[in-house]
Amino acid sequence: MWLSRPLYEFLPYAYMLVGIAALGASFFIASGSTWLAVLGIALLILGLVFWLKRRDYRTAQSEYTRKSLDD
């Protein structure tokens, strides 16, 4: 499945925003707030992992040039 670049770049932030919203909702909903809190924490962690993995990959790719790989 291919996503457009703007949508692809926004995905980690969307996961984190939905996670924050779920955590916020878990404070206001009396019944079933535990699963919302768990979902919110899971989405926050997922968004952070995606964001950090992309950052690390892009940093690693910028350190190498084609010439340095040929040597």
C-alpha cells in the first residue's frame, strides 16, 4: 500500500494525537476508561517509535554518500 508523502509524514503525529485524545477521554469517561488509557499509551508509544525510527534512518542515510560506499 502506497501513501502520499504528506500523509506518510503526518502518520506518527496522528498516532500521537489520537493517543493524547484517548488518554484525555479516559479521564472523563467513568466506565471503560482503562482500555482507553491503555490504547492512548500504546498509540503514543507507537507514534514515538515511528518518529524515532524515521529520524535515525534519515540521519544514517545522510552520513553516507555513494562514493563512501564504493570505497
